[in-house]
Amino acid sequence: MAIFEYVATDATGNSVEGTFEASDDQDARNILAQYNLTPTSLSQQGAAPAPTPTPIAVTPAMDLTGSNSSASTAGAKIAKKSSKVKKKKKGGLLDIEIGGGPNNEDISVFTRQMSTLIQAGLPLLRSLEVMIKQQEKKPKFKKMLESVAEKVSSGGTLSDGLAMYPKTFDKLYVNMVRAGEAGGVLDLVLTRLAQFQEKSIRTIKKVKSAMIYPSVIMFVAVGIVTLLMMVVVPQFESIFEQMLRGAPLPGPTQIVVDISDLFSSNPILVLGGMAGSIMGVVLLKKTKQGSKGFDWLGLHVPVVRDVVSKSNVSRITRTFGTLLSSGVPILQALQITGDTLTNFFFVKAMTNIHNAVRDGESMAVQMNREPVFPTMVTSMVEIGEETGELPDMLTRIADNFDEDVDNAVAGVTSLIEPVMIVFLAVVVGFIVIALFLPIVSIIENLG
């Protein structure tokens, strides 16, 4: 064992100094980390006079403020707090916690605030403690951050702590943080991550808001048709039976009456059929062939192919560009980018590009072979490779395609609205005409 002298900052940002025993330099740093002390100076003074059976404790020589408060006391409090966290994790399956986990907006806010705190000069552990205090209304997220802080305080890295929760912090997030730690630019990487997440959230919100009006129209159409079939048509049917006295109904009228009888006599069967159809489509989409079929339709149906294609290209270029600019190796960046995609044909294209680059081929050459990438994108990637400005070029492509996605969504929305109105008018009009055809026959008979 050896005696080490240290100067460090504690969890509150105060500076403390002192001496303690450790086996080597790495062991000394681990001991300081256990007490949430970040060393600014650490030096070995010599060998310890004799081993003692008492546990090692950090004993500062003096406090810079003039008081005799010890870092070991602060460390004991923090260690006690960590033990409470550990005990809290031992509940097993019965440890059910009320409160939802973090959503995309929570992660985006956390990333933005962490980058701000680190840029302001706060130590990493202190920044995590500040973020933990802000999660009182998010107990699950708070527990995650406490585990991450415990991992960091025990000598691990931030990326190691985040990797413990892959459902919350995906491969893209963890690898970018790891690259930022390796390059000493964690604050810049977190800022890029926050910008990436904020743009993704804005795009999702735009798509959702654009689909509100068509969804309302569809709901109204289903409600009107159901009301006509279950209330209006049965009344007309009784009138027809009295007036026509067994005469056959016109073809359209008979179809409407039969559907109305089905609605009235077996409403559970009708609703079950509708729900079963929806569930069948959902389950089909979850199968490999079904998912591939839906992905193919997304890239070939005229109404939505621009939105699907451009949104995937935007996501690929922004993710890949963000990873490259953060220092992630190109092959690893290509693999991570492919993992963030869901469309089968784009995933296959990214796998082919990864294999081609691994074999020493240019990325732009392989992209040109893939039909899912527009010529403009492959040309700009080629220019970026030739000039050495590929990350910046990818970011520009993503910015351009983000605008194209907004315009495509607006175009689809403006097209869906009249289509839905015409559909509603045709359905209701068919029912009304079918109901009036027998009335015309009745009037002719009376004449």
C-alpha cells in the first residue's frame, strides 16, 4: 500500500484536499470516484508505515474554507445514498413502480440540459445529480439516472451507464456519447444529439398533426353510415313492406337493406369483423413477408411514396452525418444507421453499402446502384467524399430533404381531404339514392 495526496472537487463543487492509502494510482482514482470526488491533482507520497485492519478512508488534511469538515464525511453520505439505491433495486418482479418511463421529449430535454451543464464547466457527476433532482415526476427515469450516476462514480463512463438501458438510449445515442468521451468533446456531441432529436420530434409532430383532419373525416363517415344503417334504413324498410306489398326491391335498395339487417341483427358480429380485419392487418404487418409487402407499397403507391422515400433518406443522411461528425468510424456509423431504419428496402441498401465500403469501395458508387437513393443524393455524397466534407454534405442533404418531407406531407394532406369528402359523399349518396328508388316506383304505381 502507498500514501497518496490529492486535491479534488466534491459533488457540490467545493475543493478539498487530503491523503489516503491505496495500492496504486488506478486504485486511488477508483477510491476517489466512490466518494464522488473528481481529482484535479493526485500524487504518491510514499509507502504506508504498516497495514491496518481498519477500512481505508479518505482523510483530508484541511478544508479550503477553513473548517475541519472532511471529504470522508461527504463520501460516507454519498455512499449511504448509493446503498439505498442498491436496496431499492432488489425488489424483483414485485418492485412495481407507478409512473411512466421517459419518452422522446424527455430524452431530448435531458440531452440538451446535460450539454449545457457540461459546457458551463460542471463535472459530469454533478451534472447528473442536477438532472436527477429534476425528475421527481418521472420516477422511472430518475431511477435510471441514479444507476447511471452510480456507474460513473464507480469508475465507469457515461456511455457505459447509458448502455444499461438500450430501450431508452439506443445504439445511436450510446455510440455518439462514447465517441464524444474518446475525443474529449462530450458537450458538442450532446448538443448534436439534442438537435437531431429535436428535429425528429418536430417531423413526427408535423405528420401527426397532418393526419388529424383525415382521421376526423373517417370517424364522421363511419358514424354517419352506422347511424343510417341502424336507424334510418330500418324505418324505410318497414314503409317499403307496407307500400310495395311483397314486390321485389331494386338491386341497390336490396343491397342497402341486407347490410342494414346485418347491422341490426348482428352488431357484435359486424364490430367483431371490423376489429378482426384491423387486427389481421396489424398481425400481417408484423410478419416478415407482410412487413416487406407494406414497405414495398410505401415506396410505390403514388400518394405516399414521396413521403416514405424522402423521410427515410433524410433520416439516413442526418443520422450518418451526425455520427461521422462526432468521430464514430465510418463502418460502425453505417451499421448504426442501418439499425435505426425500419423499411426493408432501405435496410438492405444500407447493408450493401456497408459491405461495399468494408471491401474498399466508394460509398457513392454503391449508393448509385441502389434504386432507393435519388441521383442527387449519390452525386452530393460523391462530392463530399472527394472534398473530404462528407459529414457537412450529409447534413445539407438532410436539411433539404426535411423541407421536401414537409412539402410532401402537406401535399398528401391536401389530397387526402377532398378524397375523403368525395368518399363520404359517394357512400351517403348511394344509400340515399337506394332508398329513394322504391319511392319512385311507389309514386308511379299510385299514378
